[in-house]
Amino acid sequence: MGIQIYKPTTPGRRNGSVNDYAELTATKPEALLCRRIKKSSGRNHHGVITSRFRGGGARKIYRLIDFKRNKDGVAAKVATIEYDPNRNCFVSLLHYVDGEKRYILAPQGIKVGDRVESGPSCEPKLGNAMPLAAIPAGLDIHNIEMTAGQGGKLVRGAGSAAKIVAKEGDWVTIVLPSGEMRMVRKECRATIGRLSNPDHQNIKLGKAGRKRHMGRRPHVRGKAMNPVSHPMGGGEGRANGGRHPCSPTGVLAKGGKTRSPRNPGNKRIIRRRKSKRQGQLVL
């Protein structure tokens, strides 16, 4: 897998690059595992915009992903490795020996023809899903459940992986890609391996049009608006805001804590993730 850099034939191509998708083995998805989802373009049921700067974009077909991996004791063969427009990692189509087909998040290094399975008694190898209690410490894991049977919620982005650092009683301590260290119940399942497409973070769009294809409209700065549209708008000449950065409704944008202090999961967090802005731990 690699990144293909465009020749600078136009100003937009000069800084653009794209994934060569050398790992993919199929171009059409499994029709029975696809659903057509209507776009909202950031609007609620009244038609009012609640998420700004969204709209347009290429049509997408949603693939039904098996995040639970609850088909225990039944082996499956990896049939394809496919592109999914709804996420930044690749997906794999599994053919179970009983005839059922399911999509899973594709781990890095998995190949067509590999055998995977799930359950507490399976071998801890690439692509297998098993409870955290049965996974040896130090292995890369992804698609981690926060509640047993709920389905994977943590570590689902391209190239990401978590690690098990300790086991004590009914709880397992894991380190997430953000640096956060938290405790999860030992019954929760995870999949062995690191997720595919790690070069996703190195791709440069190069031009605004490629962002529009993703359904993202131009992001307008508040200080460039009129005062009727944003608290930071207006002013004679190029005014520099005149106040702390905020949203159109006046909510402060930087420095505030967004996690609820009443979240019951707070007591399971041993170490907070690192702040990208300050390079320090968020307390």
C-alpha cells in the first residue's frame, strides 16, 4: 500500500495525493449487506441547520458492519478486502462455513483466504475477536466494546490500535491511541491487530473540490461575517475578533471542558488523553 502523488498539471493537483488502494480485491460491495441512507445535510426534522458547513457530496451506500463479532465457534474465510466510503479504514467480507456473510473492519496485514473466528476459546491471532480476559497483554487490539454485547465502540479509525497493559479482577486496563488509559470489563470483546489503511493521515486533498465531494461545504470564519450572523463579525477594517473565540450562539470555543462531570464512565479513566493544543494531559 502506498500514496500516489499527482503531477502538478493544475494548481489543485500540485499539492494533491491519493491512496493507491493496492490492498483492495473487490470493487462492488455485497448487495445484501448494503443500505441506502438519505442524507440530512446537517438539518433536523424541521429543516433547520444544526450542523453547519455540510451538504452535497457523492452518494454513499452504507455497508452493514458486524461490530459485535458474536458468531462464536464458526470459522470464516476472508473473501474480499473492500473500500468503504463511510469510514477511513478498509472492510473485509467474511464467508462463514454455514453460508452467512458479514462485513468486519479489516486489520492491517489480513489477506484473502485467511481464516478468522470469534469466541473465548479461539486462538489470539490477527482478525480473531475474543473477550479481553483471553487476550494476552501487549497485543494490538481494536474495535473494543465498552459494554459487553453492545458492539465495538473504541479504536475504529484507520491505522489505530490499543494495548492491554494490566489485568486485575474483573477489569482490564487498556491504553488508547489518544494516550488515555482506562479500565474496561474483562467480558468486553476486542479484535486482534491494528486497523488497515495507516497512510490515510498522509493523504492531502489538494483542492476544495475534493472536500465538497465528501459533503463538506466551505467553513467560514466568524470574524469574516456580519455582526448579525456571528458575535465576532463586523468592525471597521479587519477587526481581530474583539473577544474570545466563540460559536454563533456565543458559546466559548476554546479551553472549556466538553465532557460531562456526571458521566458514569469518568471513574474508569485512569489517565486523561493528551491535549493536542497544549501537548499536556487534560485533567
